[in-house]
Amino acid sequence: MRAYHSCNSQKTMGTYINKGNKAFRDIVSHEYVDKTSLIPLINASLNSENRYSCVTRCRRFGKSMAAKMLCAYYDKSCDSRELFHGLKTEQDKSFETYLNKYYVICVDMTDFTTRFRNEKEIVKIMQQEIIDDVLKVFPDIEVKERDDLMSILYSICERTDERFLMIIDEWDAILREMGSDDYISTSYVDLLRRLFKGLGSDTVFAGAYLTGILPIKRYNTESALNNFCEYTMIRPGKMSEALGFTHDEVKMLCKKHGMDLMEMERWYDGYRIGKASRMFNPYSVIKAIYNEEYGSYWTTTGAYDSVITYIQMNFDGLKDDIIRMLSGESIPVITTKFQNDMNVINSKNDVLTVLIHLGYLAYNRDTNRCYIPNKEVADEMNNAVQSTEWSQLAKTLENSQRLLDATIACNENAVALAIDIAHDENTSILSYNDENSLACVITIAYIWARNEYVIHREYATGKGYADLVMIPRRNVSKPALVIELKFNNTADTAIDQIKRKQYPAKIAEYTGDILLVGINYDKEAKKHTCKIERIRNGVFNNNKN
């Protein structure tokens, strides 16, 4: 059992200053994944031109935990040495240099938006509360009538030769929730500029650490606080693994608690954040472990309502891209024009970019493409779609479920008809000129199957590639599907190709039945035909019973 040092009783405890280490002590006393490697990264920037950092991630990605950790480490009103004993940061050479060395001002902006949501002067009220708290710690500082927070902090620094470290958790909460009011948003941005871009900023602050969902707002091409180093979902830089759980960390947790790693991956994996190609939502992982049950824990927020609003905006091609991503594809996105303002959405790319920041889409910077990362998010996206006025897409999902049922029942005519319907419904994104277009419509037609199958396109099998291989997820008692597509040929030819190339050989570990599905599209007739055969015990069989 660790012995934790409490805050020094000689120091005045505050609401915003001298908060101590209690919050982080509560965190490490329970299930804590060591993310203290963030501390040396911040230490390296202190008292330099890179002292101002803004790290943004989607909700429930460990932002507040990181803020509490930094507060405990830097706050000079307490002794946190034992709190960090045995953790990664203790081994870093900078650990002793900055441990409990600063007056820390730590502010959670969601507290103010909750208390003063309808208050026009929220920024003025916030500033005054922080001033009152600071003056309890420094009661001898002379305050003039027109002094603002920055003036008072500067006076303290001149008198004491001390510097502050400021932590603002959810820095963008005011802009997200009240930013439609120009007076409030301008007042807030002006306060931040006064604190961190004024003549005395570097004198007052050894560093500042901001967390949020959105990067700092841009005006034209320039950030409102262009002296901040920003680390986002799109450009995370050296902070790629600082927030969120890595695959190795989740693997360790699953082993410790007897959880199924593959199910954990299916539900919560899939975020690609810079160099970290497999990042998990930590909140959902811990909830799944605590409840011993996988499910959607990433719900019931205002962000969900925003998603519904965004995805039904009438931007050309947006609905088609949502369909593609629900079917498992990635789509190209230009992220550079978004102004980091949820109230300023000017294009389809803006919608996709804000969904990346909100965590509803993942982003691959190497390819500049986005996609739906995992089942938890896919379920939420499906719910959002069902809540929109997209009756056509809702119908597509319903038809997809019927298609899967018809396939498993080996109803060849029903399968061919369902794919005809899928083709007609999605003509806006399909031009039937080649087999690649046919593959695209088949993938969309089987959207629903992703709930029960792991789906692979162009799956390497035997002597060639199957266009689509669908392997049942664990505890799903349905046959595997191997689908071969033909263009201006015959469905029988597709089946023969499966047999000739021995496609099922690579899914031999699946012990149930395997259905071979051949689909052909006749360009002249504009119709699909289907042939289905069943494999039992690894033997090709024409009996479809």
C-alpha cells in the first residue's frame, strides 16, 4: 500500500490554485494505466519558446486524468514524490527538477459552462473567481481597481520571483457550448490572448497546458493563439500515445482481468493517432472491464446531437461518403480548411474533419482518409443515421439485413433481387463500368453483416483473391461466406473460380459450413444473377439444403 503525502497544511488550499494532489491520488489508487510519460514531454518545454501546449482529443480519451496528473506533479503546495513512485516518469532525468516546483492554476471550463450557461458575462465572472482565489494565497498583493487577472499575476511574479504553471481542462467548452454568441466567444479568446500572448506572458508562466476537443480556433489561416504547440487527433506529434490506451496497454489489461482481447479490439480499437496506429478509447475499455461486459459506453452527450446535425447537412456527396464508411470503406478528406469552430461548417470536408475531432471518425494521415474506427462508434453512427431524415439510408440498412438472411437461406433469386435494389439505391456513387464498381455495391449491400461478421475485401486465399470473405464473429452460429464477383459473365463461372482457386482453404479454421456465393452483373440486362453452394466438412457440395 502506497503512503501518500497530503498537501502541506502551511499552504492555502484553493479552488483553482494550490489544488494539491488529491484528485490524482484517487486515480492511481484504483485501476491506473501509467500515462506519466507525458510529464517529461511537458518538462522539456517549460521556460522555453515552446512552453504553451494544447492537446486535443475526443471525449473520454483521458484528457482530464492527464490534467489532474500534471497538477499533482507540479503543484508546490504538496509533496507528490511517493505518488509517482514506480511510475515511468520517475526514471526520467527531469523528474526531480520540476517535481512540486510551481504555483499551479488549474481550471476546468466545463464547471463554468455548467454553472453560468445562460450568463452573458461568463468570462468576467470566471476571471473574478480565479482572481479571488489567487488573492487568498497572496493576500499582500496590492490590487488596483482596473487590474485584471494577468495584471495581478504579473505583480505576484515581480514581487516573489515565482512563475506560474496554468492548466486549463476542456479549454474549448465555452466556444463549443456558447460560441454562437459573438460577445462571449470574443471575450473568451481575448482573455486567453491577454494571458498567453501579452508582453508579460513569458514572465508570468513557466508553461501552460490546455486540453480540449477542438484545436484552437483559426481566423482565416492563423490560429488565435499561434504561439501554442498544438497536438490534435489529426496532427498529434510527440503526444500520439500520451492520451488513450495503446494496443499493448489493452492487451495487458485483458490478460490481467480475463477479458477477450479480440472483442475488446472489435469494440474499441481502430483510432490511428499519428505514429500510434492502434489506439483505444480508455473510458470504454475500463468500463467494459469494470462491468465485465462489452457495449457502448460512449453515449449520452451533446456531441451526439451535433453529429445528427452535421451528417444531414446538404453537402454534395456527404450521404454517399457516410454510406461508404458504414460499409467499412475509408474515404478521402481535406482537413486543412476547417476553422476549428463547430458553428462554422462550410463544406463536406469540414463535416468530416469535425467528426474526426469528435471521435466519430478515425483519420489516417498517411493516406488522408477517414473511416469509422470500431463497433462502438459504428453503432452510434447507425443510431445517428436512424435519427436523421435520411429515410433512404435507413431503408438501405433494412434491406441489407434481409439480404444477409436470404444469403444464409441460399435463396439465390432473393439475393439477386436485393443486390439489384442496392444498385438502384446507390447509383449516385456507382458507375457500373467494371468489377471494382460491382465490388463496391456488394460491400454496401452487406452493410448489416458487419454486426455479425468480420468482412474482408480481396481476401488472400489459396491461389488467388476472393472479392469478399465474411467470417462469423465469435458466438455467431452462421456459415462463413466466400463471395466471388463477375462482370458480364455468369454466376456459375464465379463459383467455378472459387473452386479452382481453393478460396476456402485459408478459412479452414472455421469449423461450420461455408457458403460459396457467385454473383454476376449483366450490363445489357442491368440485372444480377446469383449462385450459392455449400461446403460441409471441407467438401464441395451442390446440395444447398
